[in-house]
Amino acid sequence: MTEQAPTKVDMEKIVSLCQRRGFIFPSSEIYGGLSSCWDYGPLGVELKRNIKQAWWQAEVQERDDMVGLDASILMHPQTWEASGHLKGFSDPLVECKSCHLRWRADELAGSSCPSCSGELTEPRLFNLMFKTFMGPIEEEASVVYLRPETAQGMFVNFQNVLDTTRKRLPFGIAQIGKAFRNEITTGNFIFRSREFEQMEIEFFVKPGSDKEWFDYWLEERFNWYVKLGIKKGNLKLRQHMKRELAHYAKDCYDIEYLFPMGWAELEGIANRGDFDLVQHAKYSGKSLTYFDEETKEHVIPYIIEPSAGVDRSALAFLCDAYDEDIAEGELRVLLHLHPTLAPIKAAVLPLSRRDKLVALAKQIYTDLRQCWMVSYDDAQSIGRRYRRQDEIGTPFCITVDFQSLEDEQVTIRERDSMNQIRLPISALKTTLQAKLEGEDLFVLPPGGKIWKEGE
Ligand code: ATP
């Protein structure tokens, strides 16, 4: 039986679980780690892939008005002049005169230097772009930048996409990829790092319909998180104040999540007006317009941009899923991850290591792994094995016991309720498929029995 214990999600618990179970490690840890860089381990890489896949499926695969792109990270340096990043992509940096720690002035607003209360220098603007050199000579002419956002790749390919796909307005370009920002202060685990991944959409609309599409995307993106299991109460939309708006934005909302350190941005949704296409047309000398068949006029589309972070989403999904309860008199740590996101969908657990049982369990495992990431575990007691799977968010455990050899049935146990049912091996794959898509597994079959683990 389980009793509910109040669960406090703090960052330490999340970091510890991630490291202990192989979700996320500090980068180059054997050398002492590299500040604010992280490596996704065997389970983390699956979680991240699942987040990206769920986003791609919802925003590209299942839509007629969206196409994908994978642009190069290094772009022509003029891109960043046109976009305003070279001039304006900076944060105000202040330094403590006694301890020499550096901070973002806007994040310190109102408080003194957090570590030693020393006097701070006047803020000076610090550009967040990472610079490097293209080719063998390190000179001004060969400077290129690691992109600080994926967005520009979509603006500069607007005409290519238009010409090759023959899309009509409104339509969007979607892209997932790495971005780099030399942030002044990092921290809160993977929330703010210097290398991260974004999932961005640039949605091109007719001027005048931008407000309507802006509202549409606010709702669509908010609901995406809810559909994937984030509790509604832990999400909110926050409109940017006028002084917060980026130079290109007409309007902007953040989707915020209640992280352990408080409410913070998960995704930004901006109405960028025609700023980007106007700028790139001006700097490149190329026409970046759209011919409207109805009015027979060339128009410059407005752009709505929903811009999400893969790493911040991963952190939000992990925090939201984290739970503890008491099962069989012991503390049980579990992740209520949505089946779509769970790194491992099912674990096959033979009750003993006897040959015949192992052969059947391996056969089931081989069959299921053609469809999903499935794990096989025959070490230690069955209770321990269930706990290991609960802790990494595996929705289903399949237990193969001696009776299975006779009746060709196995037990499926569900992570959250710990309910178990027995069903024919022949029905396992289709049942699992349906359950992973959200059907209730524990509808009692005729003559069937549902019981709790431990009963
Ligand atoms: P912040 O105000 O937190 O610095 P931002 O407003 O600069 O973020 P955007 O430029 O809107 O962020 O980037 C879009 C998304 O990319 C963010 O909502 C976030 O999910 C992600 N992101 C931005 N910077 C980082 C970072 N340093 N580390 C991890 N994710 C980031």
C-alpha cells in the first residue's frame, strides 16, 4: 500500500537523481568539470530525444503549415549585423571591487553584492556572442560567431523555403539545434548554461493577422506542456513590460514554470513584426517579400516566434514528475513522466535466472525493443527492480514468472498506481501500444483481477 508523503522538489534532489541514474553529468567531469556545461547520459539523451520528437511531431509532422530546417551553426557574420546582435546582444555586467565576482546588473537590481556586500563597479555592456575564427589565420576578417539562437537560420532561408515548398501564408519554419551564449552568470543546473539547445518556430503571417496568430501560438504552446503532463498550476503566461521588450519585438509573453528556485522563463513567444525580413533584405540586398495572389501585391510578412529551450523543458519535466511516497513501508522515489517522454517505456523482469524463464523473458524483450526503448533487468529482488524503474520514470514493468511458462501470460505493473494485471503474451505488444498512448490499462478484463504490488 502507498501513503502520500508531502513531496518537496528541490534542485539538489533533482541534480542528485540525474547524476545517480545517468540522466545528466557535469561536462568533462574527470577534469573537474567545465562551468555550466553538461553532458546528457544514457537516460538523459533519451529524455531529450523524446522531448524534441514530441515537439517535432506536434509542430511539424502533424501540421500542413509548417516545414523543418537544420541550418548551419556558423553563419555569415553579416547576419549578426543585420539582426542587431553585434550591437545589442549584451547584458550589463558589474563586478564586486573586493571579491571580483561578476554579476548581471539587472539580476542584482535592488540588492548589494550577494557574497561579500562589497562595492560594485558601474555596469558595462558585455556581448554574449561566442567568437571564433574561420580558417587558419586569426584576424578580424575571419571572425565568425557561434549562433546565440537558431532563429536567424530561418529568416535567411525564408526565400529558399518559399521557392522550394510553394507554401502560402501563413506558414512556419521550425528548427531544433544548439545555441551558445557567453552568459555572465549561469546556474540552477541546466536552466542557464552557455551551450544549450533550442526548439524554435518562425511563423510568417500576413500583416494585420499577427495579433490573432500571436494569441493562437500562446495557447498552442502552453497546451503542449500541459498535454505532456506538466501541472497547469505550475505554468503561467507573463507579458513583457514595455521596457523589457527586445528591440525587434512588438509584444512578447514568457511561458513561465514554477522551478524549485521560483517562477522562471521556459519559453518566449514574440511578435517580431517585419523587423527580421526588413533587416536581412537591407543588409543582403535581396528581396524578401511574399507575393499575395489575392491583392496582387508584394508584402513583407510579420513573424510570430515561439522559442523554447530543450534543456529548460527537460528540467521542468523532471521537476514536475518528481515524487516521493511510502510503499511497503519504505520511501519510494518516482518520476511520473508522461509515457511519451519516459526514457524507457517498459522493463522486462524475469522472476528468476533459471534458463527456461530467462529464455522466455529474453524473447519478450527482443520482441518489444523493436518498437520501444525497453530494458531487461534480472538483478536483485523484484521489489528492488520495480523501485529502480520507478525512479527513472518507466511506466510499465513486465514480470515473467514460472506460471508464465505454463499459461503463456505475464504480469504488467503500472508505475504510478502500482496496480498489476495478468495478460496473454500474445496481447502484450498491442496492449502496451494502447497504454503508452494513454488508454486505461486497468479496465478489468472478464474474469480478470487487479491487485496492488505486495498484495
Ligand atoms: P533569459 O531571460 O532567461 O536569459 P532569454 O529571454 O534571453 O532568457 P530567449 O532569447 O527568449 O531567452 O531564448 C528562448 C529560449 O531559449 C528560452 O526561453 C530558454 O528556454 C532557452 N534559453 C535561452 N538562454 C538559455 C541558456 N543560457 N541556457 C539554457 N536555455 C536557454
